[in-house]
Amino acid sequence: MRRGIASLFLLLLSLGVAAAPEEKVLIESLPANVDAATALKAAHDALEYRTWKVVAQDDHSVTATISRQAIDGRIRIRFKDARLVYTESARGKSKMDFTGRMTPSSVELPERWINYLRSDITESLQKVAAALAATPQAPTAINADAGPRRSTSTERLKELKQMLDSGLISADEYAKKKAEILRDL
């Protein structure tokens, strides 16, 4: 019986089955205005850019595989506590052991692969955060006397000129409305 358990254990080890992989930090602190979906989208895009094959994705994680440079690798990136963490597993291509059998060797993903992903994701998130910060906020209160708020005065003047040119309003109406718009500046 013990011999059977030992054989099973050795078989599982040779197949690369091991304890749960260690969770490591990929991005320590995400920009404050970036949510889980945005962070995972950036991770997904970075993985595809680096030619990983995305094999699973849900609301909390994205998983991808790669086979390159004598390594078969797998990575799972998760959103956790306002940061991105990852677990990895990798196997070296099969090698001949001292008994003449072909066995896969357990390896880690090259650190440069992780650094490339980290860099790509960080750059993408910085762009998203900058775009979100630059987006003007909706007005909190609307002046009841002014009616619905229009775009900029320049856009209103252009629209007014188009109405005059197409004959929808008269020259007098154009002059009055133009004066109103300019007065509001």
C-alpha cells in the first residue's frame, strides 16, 4: 500500500502537480480612479500584446498561457485589494532524466516576461487614469432660468450661424441671439 502511494506521489510530481502556487504582486497600487474591470482589461490587452493566449477571463481574473523558449507557462492575474496579483506555473520542455525517461522540469517564468507585462499594464492604466482625470465632470446644478445647458459658446455661435445661413432664422433674430450668447460669456 505504501509503495502504491509513493508511486502515485512520484507520478504526480513528474506530471508537474505541486502545491498551490504562490501569489505575487504584479501592480502594487492602481490609480485611484481605476476599477477592477479597467485593470483586468489592461492586463488582458498586455497579455495579448505579448502573444500570450488568453484562456479564461471573469470579473475578477484573467488567465493566459504561453509556450516559448523551452517553457510552457501559465499566469493568472487577479484584482485583489485595489492591486493586481498573479500566480504562475511553468514547466520546462521534457528532458531526459538519469534513468533515460523524458520528464518535464519545473521552472519559473522568466522575470523579464513579468516585467514586460507589469510595464505594459502600468502604462495603459496611467493613460486611462489621465483620460478619466481630464474628462470634465457633469455640472452638479443647472440654472433653472437658463434651461438645458448647451455646449460651449463657440459651438452655440456656429450653430446659430448655420441656422441663419439655412434660412431658419432672420438676420434680426440672429443678431439678438448672438448678443445673448456673448453677454453670457
